[in-house]
Amino acid sequence: MASAASAALTSGDGDYGINTTLPWGVHMARNALVPPIPPNALVQPTPFYEFLFAIALAWWLWNRASKPRPLGFITGEYLVLSGIGRFLVEFVRINPRLYWGMSNAQVAALGSILFGAAMMFLTRNNKTIAITPLPKSPSAAVTAT
């Protein structure tokens, strides 16, 4: 898994995780912005973790949006859930801790969570919007004039 996963994480920008002995650990490029110590160490594939979380979040929101919801509520849900995902992945990332023992990304994630929660609270009584399905064929959408 290490060689296949490392090919998928080719940016080498230093935005990877802490050293690990887990079987899905990856090797970072030798020219990474912040190379792991020692250079051949396996690290947590945090971009892959975020990708998996994003897929789960997209599935969740897709299913939630299929039922009528107050206008703005799903956006608030997205901000809360994506903020939680970003906050959690930062615990295994190597980013420096700058504010109250948190990384810059964790502070931004907390802002996203708080803003999303406020949005959900403020929009909970908004008009409910139902999604109207698209026509099944292009010709059904054409009206005679």
C-alpha cells in the first residue's frame, strides 16, 4: 500500500501526517517541503483521510438535501461537518501549533463550525425548500409556443 499511496500523494508540500507504523503509512518525496525524520519514515496519509471524509460528507449532504429543508440549513450543516473533519485530521498532521495548542487550520475549522452552527440556528425557521426534479428527457422541458 505504501508505494501505491505515495504515488497518489505527489504534491510533496509537507502537508502530511506524523510518523506511523500503520500498514497504510506512506513515504513522502525526498524533496518534500518538510521531509519526515528519518527521511524513509512512513507517515499518516492525511490528504487521503480528508478525501474519505469528503466522500462521506458528500453522501450525507446529498441524502439530506433530497428532503425539504429550510433555506440555508444544509449549508450550515456542511460548514459544521467539514469543520469537524478538518479539525480532527489536524491532530495527526505535522502543522505547527500556533494558537492555544492548535494549528492555524484547527482555529479556522472552529470558525467554520461556529459559523455553520449559527447558520443552522438562524435558518431553522426559514421557508422550507423542496427540490424539484429535473425533467426526464430534454423534449419534456420544451413547451409549444
